[in-house]
Amino acid sequence: MPIFALQTQFAMSSVTLNIPDEFELDGKEVSMIVATSLYEKGKLSLGQAAELAGLTKRIFAELLERYKVSIFNYPASDLSSDVKNA
């Protein structure tokens, strides 16, 4: 069972995951899954998510499509408000 630790340049907490071998996930894949999920939920900026995944912003942005995450991380509530104010 592989064990992964995610590390970044910003203040961090350590998380250890025990992932069964049959899931066939490596550390990079787990980092990308976590980073895309946190980006999609608005918890991380594009730059922070890219750093968490160990990628440049450009490469991270290009890979978001594979995870079905839009690069335009803009809450619908903000869009509605912006349209009313236009």
C-alpha cells in the first residue's frame, strides 16, 4: 500500500493516505486530484492549486480539463450579481 505525503511552499498540514495498490494511483495523481478538487471548491487559487500539484500554473490549467474542472472558477452567485450590476 503506497503512502503519500503532500508538501507545498505555503504553510501546510501533513496528510498521510494509505491507498490500496489496486487503485493504481501514484503520488502525482493523488496530488492532482486533491488540488483540482480544492480549486473547484474555491479553497485554493489557480497558483496555489498548481503548487500543491507540483506543476506550473499553465500546465495545471491545461490539465484541469482531464478532471472535468473548468478553469473559470467563478461562483454562480457572483455571476448573477455581476449581471444585475451591469
